[in-house]
Amino acid sequence: MEIYGKSLVITGAGRGIGAALALRLAAEHPRGVVVADLDELGAQRVAAQVRELDVPAVGVRVDVGDKSEARGLIELATKEYDGVDIVCSNAGVATGMGIHAGERDWAKAWSVNVRAHVHLAQAVLPGMARARSGHFMITASAAGLLGLPGDAPYSVTKYAAVGLAEWLAFTYGPVGVHVSALCPLGVRTDLLMTGLEAGHVAARAVAGYAPILEPEDIAEAAVLGIAEDRFLILPHPEVAELYERKAADPQAWVTAQQGAARPRVRT
């Protein structure tokens, strides 16, 4: 989908990949951008940077894990910019923990990494379907294609996010709505760098797969993927090769991951 002249909504956009997406997409001259994040000051700061590029933008605090707030976000964008053409559902969290992560950690992972995408899709896709136009991009992760030793809630919910993106593509593609799953590996954000500093198994595994990219690299790949209406957007070219290797021999892949990281097993 051409980005020029379109109305955009980007969640998790107060920093990191989301902020980079907002600024890179703004360079394509959309008619307006809604920058959303739990961090209201961060969202407003990024929106101000977008406006410096002569693109209308508003920054708002939104918890997309809350269905009513997700719906309100789409209503706001529709009112501000006469509809919503492109949604980048980008919010995400990691825990760094295994299967024995606490109930709150599991619930938060499901809420942010899966249900937030569902809530936004429920709010915006019917309108896109009626218009027979639109693009909905979910920021998932290469962990949703390859698995990830060490962080069970993150790995499980990112698989679910990719599965959701596939289902949406199956269902809404025939009515002219394009869906993408953005699946990066290591990105230089607080999410990964904090994990590396703490020596988390998951963070070490991610960093071992491929070079760590900057958020701006991810945004560049996303813009190209949206422009080409591509389903699977892989900023790290290594992921395609790893994904093929896994599909060719799942047993060998699992065995390799068992050797890559040996977390403490609770008995």
C-alpha cells in the first residue's frame, strides 16, 4: 500500500521500534499520524518530532490491552484524519522467564503480545473491509517463527501473534485488506539490551542468531514491506534461512536449541 496521503495509527510508539516506525513512515508524507503508547510523554514527544517533518500528528496515552481503549484509539484517529488506512500494532513485552513465570507475567504477555492486536483488529478491520482497502501490521518477532529458549511467555505469545496475523490475512485479504507480520530478531532497544545486561538466556539466544539491528533498520524494512503488501516482513535476512532450516528438519532444530541454552529446570 502506498503510504503517501494515508492516515496512520502506531501503538507502542513512545520509543524503540514504534518511535522509529512513526518517524520513518512520516517521511512518506501521510496525511496524519496517531502516536500511541502507555507512556503519554513519550508518545507526545514522538508526535512532536513527526510534526517537525510537516506531518500532522497527535500523541496519546492508550492501553491497547484494554478493548475499550483500543476502540477509542481508532475512533480518535478516524475523527482526526477522516479514517484509518494503516495500523502498526506494535506494543510488546518480554519477561525473561520460563514456564513458571507468575500469573501476572503470563497475563501481561497475553494481554500486550496477543489481545492488544486482537482489540485493534476488532476495532479497525470492519471499516477497512467496507472500504476494501487498508493495511494492518502486527509487530511479532522471529521468536514467533523459530521459538526462543529461556522466555516462555514471550515465545508462546509471539507464536500466537504470528498465527493471528495469518488468520487475519486469510480472512481479510479477499476483501482488499493487507496484513503483515513484522518478525525481527535482535534489535537495539531497552527490551533486549536490559536482558543482555542481566544475562537472560532468551536475550543471549537472540543475540546469537544474527547481528543486532537498530530500530531504524526495522522501520525501513517495515516501510518497504507495507509498500509491497508483503505478509512476512523479515528485517534480518538470516531469519528466512533459519526458518527454512527449521521447516526442513524440526527434530534437528529442536535439538540444536536444546544445546544452545540450558536454563535451570525446576523439578
